[in-house]
Amino acid sequence: MDTSVNEVDLNNVEEQGLSTRRKFLKSAFVVGAGAVAVGVAGCSTNSTSSAAATSGAAVTGGSLLDRVTSSKTISFGVDLTFPPLQFKDPKNNNLPSGYIIDLANLMAKDLGATPTFVEVPFAQLFAAQAAGKFDMSGIAATILPSRAEKVLFANQPAFIESEVILLKPGLKISDVNQLNASNVTLAVLVGSSQEATAPLLFPKAKIKSLDNQSAIQDVASGRSTATLLSEFNVVQALAQHPGITVFNGPSVFVDINSFFMPAGDFAMQAWVDNWLMYQTSHGMLAGLWNKYIGDNARAAGLPTVPVKSPYA
């Protein structure tokens, strides 16, 4: 393809004279040199400042993968207020722990890197990634299209999140559509997929956006009618607020969650996809999920879906 194009260009140039040919080649050289200059200007070797990857790592070659394997360090952006997915373990010097933290630590080990965890409120994680505040996420998040405008998600799931409804004390409903009413207030996690989806499922209801624990407490106190809650939060919520009840029905919807990294860094995405696929096929994700979430969720009668290989 390239040879034929070049031949056509040269034939045209010969018909127009050698001077035109020289101008053509000179212009091509200038454009090429400019592209190289732009590429070099976009590179960075600072592992905690991911501006290079954000501006197009796949094009310039400044992949996070290269920097991590070279520096032997990786910084993960996390919000540690979602037990048992990710939390500070009081039994272990408040170190980060949980299902997804275990995966992040295993990932760092396979990269030959020492991990550090940068705490950022969940709703700010995606802007913080785009601003280069950390190398990549150390937790998994729902792959919302609006988030994909700022970051690059892995294609392989880290976990599947079933969404259930918790009702305020004393409330009994027979159909989930009863929540689609003007006298209903739904408490949801700010910046979450629940916040994005609730207005679509319940357009007549009032939506109140709060942090995770505040949303649960708002329902427990009766200030809100119900909350959309991820399965991994339900067991703890019921233990802390025994007056609230789970709506007896199938999942309202499910979310696919995965790690994310700087926008445009397809080399790092490919490595993370490969790593997640390997861990899935060897049962690591399902084993950790059942340890932290699945076994307790099933015991409480909640829907739960560990990530397993379809070939196993």
C-alpha cells in the first residue's frame, strides 16, 4: 500500500517538474519533524504525574506500563470507605484491605512494583486520574460511558455488582414500580451508577445524592424511602440498621466494574486485561469474591455473581 502511494506521488511530481518534487519532500519532512517534536514534548518519566499517559500514551510510547516496570513503583487511587471491597483494616494497622485491594496488591507484585495507595473521595477519582494524581485506580468502578471520557477502563471485569433495594423501617411493597412515585425519595451514592440509573428507573421519585453511609442512614431514619445498594454493602447495613429490610425481588440491575488507567494508555490496558483474564481462569477472582462478599451474600439470600471463566 505505501509503495504504490509513493509511486503515484512520484509520477505526479515528475510530470510537474523536479522543483515541485523538492517542495513536496521538504513539506513532508517538516510535517514529520513536527510530529516527532510533539511526541517528544508529550513524554514524561514522573510515575506519580501521569500527564503523558493522559495526553495519549499509546501514541507517544509513554505508557504507564513502561514507567512502572522501570521505576518498580506504582501508585493506586482508592476510596477506602466501601467494606468489604476496600477498607482500612483496624486489625492490621489500618492498612488498605478488602477484595479489590487484594487484587491491586497482586497486580503490583506481578508487575514487580511496590504499591502505594492515594486516598481520593470516590466521586473525585476520575478527575484525579485525568489530572495525574496517581498512576491508576486501585479499586474497580462501574464502566459508565461518562467516566470513559476521562479514563480508560480495562475490558475484563474485576467484579459484577448486583443492585438491590433497601426499604425504610416498616415499609412493605409488592412491586418495585411502587417506588416510581412523587412521594418517594431515593437515597443514592453521589457520583455512582445508582445515581445515574435511578432517574431512568424511577423518573417520578425524588433523588437524594449522599455519600455511601449517609444514604443508608437516611433510609434507616426514615428520611428517605429507599436506597439502591450494591450487594456487598447489604449485610453490613442490615447488621448496623436492623429496622431496614431488603425488597424481595431480583436485582434491579447489575454493574460491570473494573480497574481504570490514564486515557489513551492502551498498552497498560492490554496488560491489565491479560492479567485479569489469567486470574479469572485460575479462580482467583471467584475465590476472593466468595471470601469477602459472596458467601455472606448468599447466606443472606442476596443475588451474587462471582467472576468465573466461561471455559471452566
